[in-house]
Amino acid sequence: PPRPRSYLGPNYGESGYVHVTQADMPLRVAMGTPRSSPKYGSREEARNAAVEGMRRWERAIRPHVSWFELEIVTENPEAAVQVEWKRRTVGGAQGRAGVTCERFGGEWRVGGRMEIAIRESPTSQPLTIDQIRLLVAHEFGHVLGLGHCLDCDSAMNYAWHTQDRILVTPTDIVTFRELLAKPNACRSP
């Protein structure tokens, strides 16, 4: 079969790339429990589905990048990745996320921010557990520095019609590995 093609694009300015390195591991993710429940589930089940969405990336990446490791905690303001459950996100999307490059303790470090809303609006139906898992897997791809891939079956294709497909695909892994091969703009800002 043909090799999956990459969908990598700059994620830092017009031509720069930011990505995690072995020095950033384990990548600590701080995520509490949402304030509202998903459809047909509890708040704790929503958090567990979100964790599973991120862990799918970890399981897919580790065979190719052995040092990649997540540590998911409930609360830690010093964690490199901060997940916030919101009532609504800006722009009507149920999730927003991105990779960050910040100074912390005198050093530059890679991390990310993620916002997740159980409901699109106060009058809409809440997401299901499966939809939360899919949404978080997609948004966590942005935290890792990946953009959208609308013409491939990928975690980074955000169209709802793809929700029954595998979340993290070989195309995602090829793209993530290509990102790791780029000079890290965060280490020399």
C-alpha cells in the first residue's frame, strides 16, 4: 500500500514549527472534571472519555517515538498542557486547542491549551461520551502541533461524518514524526 502522506504545516508564525521533545516528557496534562454531564453519562465518564481521546495518541505514537509519554493529572497550574471545560467556546465550536511555547522557570517549554464544551449552546443537546472522545482526540492533535486534514481519514479531520472511523491513523503518525524532524522554534525563539 502507498505510504500515508503528511499534512504538516507551520504552527508557529508563518514558517516555524513548535513540537515536544524528549526533554518535555512526560508531557503533563492538567484536566479536571466538567461542570455538566454529557448525554447518557456522568461528569466522571466525560473526563474518562477525554483522557481516552488523549491516550489514543500516546498508544499510536509510542511504537514510533519511544520517549513520548503523557501524565494526566486533575489539577496542576504548572502542567505544560491545561485543559479547561467551558460552558461555551468562542466561535461556536465545541473545542479549541493549540500548541504553546512559553517561558517557565527561566526556560522555554512546549505545552498547550485546550478548551472543551459539553454543549454547543445552552439549548443544544450535550455531547455523548463517544463524541467527547473524538473531540478531545482532535483537539489534542492541535496541542501536539498538528493542523487540520480535511481530505484524509484522520483524527485531524474535524467533520462529524468521520466519527465512526479510527481516531489516530498512520497519516497522523507520519505527520507527527515529520513535525519532530523540524527545527523546534520554541527552543530558540
